[in-house]
Amino acid sequence: MDGDPFFKKKDAAADKQPRPGVVQKIQLAEEPPEEKVNNETGESLSSLISTGKAQLDKKSLDLIFAVEQMIQARTHAETTNHELQDRLTHTSGHVERLNKDLKNLNKVIEEREKSILELEHKLVERNLKVDQVMEDHREMYGTLSSEMDELKSTIELERQKYANLVQKHNDAISEKLKKMNELEEKIGRLETENAHVKQKYETIRQEKAYLSSMINDFATRMTVPFGGNTPSGDITDGNGNT
């Protein structure tokens, strides 16, 4: 009990010099009926001390003064106790409000935590979907890249084939043009030769006709007897004239 702070405060209050004016103001402001009785007792003791100081000895005066100090200390302690009780009541109400607020806050925190967990779950699901989409995109990109490479190779091969075909076509056209030019030249030469042959044939034909006429004329003359018995009308010249 010696270590109790309440008793230490009480002893300290008893050791201090009392202040009757302050104590009296506190008692008048908020004193229960018990405190008023104690004040009346203190006042009677004070009046007793003031009237009989001359007749009492020093020891009695010290005892009376000590009792008065104890009464004042008790009054001060009760006042302090009431103040502390008021503070305790106010603090209890405040603590109760704080506990209520804390309960509400805990409820809000639980709801927020629940919402956060739901959002985290949705976020995880969305991240999984995003990862799946990214994986599908990578696979599709890889497949498309492979197909594009194959298409590029095919296009390049077809382009080379087309270039070769164009080259062959151009070569064939050039060859055909060359042959056509050669044929045109040959046709020109043949036409010239044909004209010469025709002219030669015509000359030979004319010569042959002339020779044939001469042979016929000669044969006719050879068949005519020498004596002039042949009528004059039957004799023809080399041109068939009589």
C-alpha cells in the first residue's frame, strides 16, 4: 500500500500548507452535503481556536491544527476524487465512443478487405486471361511468322520462275523474230530467184518454140521432093507464113 500513487498524493496534500480561500471556493462550487458538514466543523474548530487560544496550551493547539489540516486534506482529496470520477466518466464515455468508432472502423476495414480480396481475385483472373492472350498471341505470331517466311520463300521461288519464263519468252520472241527476219530475207531471195527463173524459163520457152518452129520447118522442107512438084501454096517460111 505504501507504493500506491493515490496515497502518495494524499500525503503530499496533507504536507502542503492549506489555502482556506481556495478550498472554500471549491466547496462552494461543487460540494456534496457531507463536505458542507465538514466545513462547518472546521469553522467551529477555527472559532474555538480563535476564542480559546489564550487558555489552551501549545500541544493542544498543535493537535487542533493537525486535525484541521487533516479535514482540509480530506476535503481536497474528496474534491479531487470527484473531479477524477467526472474525468473517468467522461473518459469512459469517450472510450466507449472510440470503441464504437473502432468497431465501425473494423467493420469498414473488413468490408474494404473483402472488397480488396475480391478485386485481387478479379485482378488475378484478369492477369491469367491476359497471360493466356499473350501466350496465344505469341503462338499466333510464331505461326504467322513461319507461314510468312514460307510464303516469302514461295513468292521468291515463283518470282524467279516468272523471271525465267519471261527470259525464255523474250529469248523465244527474239529467236522467232530472228527466224522471221531470216525467212523474210530467204523469201525475198527466193522471190528474186523465182523472177529470174521465170524470166529464164520464158526465154528458154521462147527459144524452144523458135527451135521447134525451125525444126518443123526444116522437117517440112526435107519431106518436099526436089523437082518443084510441090504446090506453091504449100511452101511456108520459118515463121509459118506461105
